Amino acid sequence: AFDAGDYEDFLRYIVYFVNINTQMMVYCNSAENVFES
């Protein structure tokens, strides 16, 4: 079971993970564009 503190940490971890994934996707896409041009 979660208490409020655990749930906040869990949400913070998800947000952090999503941000990392988004940055990696943007980085990979921009790198592909550089190589293609």
C-alpha cells in the first residue's frame, strides 16, 4: 500500500523517466536529421 509520501516519490520518478525518454527521442531525431542532410 502507498502512503502519500511514497506516491509522490513514485509520480516524481515517472515524470523524471518520461523527461529522460523525451530528451533522448529529441536528441536521436535531431542527430538523424544532421546525418541525413
